[in-house]
Amino acid sequence: MITRRGLIGSLAAGASGLLLSGCNRINANPGVRSLLQSAEGLTMRAQRLIADRNALAPEFTRADLSPIFRANGTRHPAGVEYEAHRRVGFADWRLVIDGRVARPLSLSLAQLRAMPHRTQITRHDCVEGWSAIGQWTGVPLKLLLDHAGLHAGARYLIFHCADRFGPSDYYESIDLIDAFHPQTILAWGLNGRILPVGNGAPLRLRVERQLGYKHAKYVRRIEAVESLAGHGGGKGGSWEDSRDYAWYAGI
Ligand SMILES: Nc1nc2c(c(=O)[nH]1)N[C@H]1C(S)=C(S)[C@@H](COP(=O)(O)O)O[C@H]1N2
Ligand SMILES: [Mo]
């Protein structure tokens, strides 16, 4: 009897056998060999790029902290809904993680603060020409993604915010290299205090290898998606859609 597995197994063996003999023949051809070598060079460059993207952003000491961490863009989301949350110290705020995940999550601030956290002192660079050094405390995004379980098709995370940008909600997105970077956190604390409204209370993204506008404030939902097309204006963020800012703003 031929089982399905047996059939697939023998097909796979046949295919790899073909590949092997094909490889030997190709390697003998000098033109193809140099092409393969340049492809190998490409792979090495790609690997180096990924290694660079996993490198840590510089961290500083408390002595380096900026006296005040400027608030930029939205300083206080408009609307009664946010105001109602703010009035009770965001006790009912929920962070939703959904989209291409195995286990959608809805987490309270209390739950998030009870999770392991990371504290880091980093420099924030805004394209408008200012920088500030602040100490951020929050949950590593990786821990949340491990709980939610990303589907194989997930390639980006979209951060939906509670404030407006023109006619739509502010949003931003990152890829999974930044999502799993050890310094990427959802911060609920700044300079040893609860995160102020001006800087994104109750939750804001810190994605330390990128410029300021990628650091979404007032985060209420993280959606795992396959593609950025069909979300917002399709370019992955409010600034990207309306001002032509680069989607990848690595520093
Ligand atoms: N939701 C939301 N996130 C946002 C913004 C905003 O207006 N709304 N501004 C961005 C910009 S341009 C910068 S420089 C930083 C500013 O963060 P800060 O207010 O803590 O300085 O937040 C970014 N994230
Ligand atoms: Mo900015």
C-alpha cells in the first residue's frame, strides 16, 4: 500500500536527487560558478545587513538624561473616550493584539506592568531636528508576540493609536526584525515615573534603531499582517502615507 506520506517522501527524495545531480553539473560550468559565487556574496551581504539590524542602539547613564523629554506631535489625544480613560488612570485601557496570530490578546495595563520589563536609557532622534535622552521602562514586545503566537504568514506589525493624524487614526508599522529586537519595548514608564500623557500614555512603542516618528504613542492595538497594502494609505504609516517619509527609518 502506498501511504500519502510514503508518496510525498519518495517524491521529495526524487526532487532532491535531481537537485544534487543538477548542482554538480552546474558547478562544472565556470560561468555559472561565478554567478553562484556572486549570489553567495549577496547572501553574505544580506546576512550582514540583518546582523547590523540586530545590533543594539547605544545606551546611556542617568547622568545623560535630558532635563525634560519634549513631547512632540500629539501631546494630548482629542476626544471624550481618551479623556475618560485618562481620568481613571487608564485602569480600563486594553491593549489588543490580533490579526495573524494564533491567540488574540486583550491585556490591561495591570497585566502588562506585571510582566517582565526592561529599562533602557536611549537617545530619541526626531527628523524635525531635535534629540532627547530618556529612560524607558516597558514590556519587551517579543514576550507579547510569544504569547500571541504569530502565524507563519505574519510579516509586519501595525500599531493603531488613540490619536488622529489628519482625517484618520495615527498608525505606524515595523517588520519582525525590529519587533523581536531586544530593545523594542512597549513602554509604560519614562524616567522612573508613569508615562506622561504628552509622551504617549498609557503605552508607547520604543523601537530604538529607528527615527522618532516610528515610535507610536497611545498604542491601543497591534495587528499582525501579511502585507501593508490595504491598511491606511498602504505605505505603512501616517507620515509615510501623507508626507512621503521613508517606511524604514533606521539609525
Ligand atoms: N500616536 C502618535 N505617535 C507619535 C506621534 C504622534 O503625533 N502620535 N509623533 C511621532 C513623532 S514625530 C515623534 S518625534 C515622537 C515624539 O515622542 P515624544 O512626544 O515622546 O517626544 O512620537 C512619534 N509618535
Ligand atoms: Mo518626530
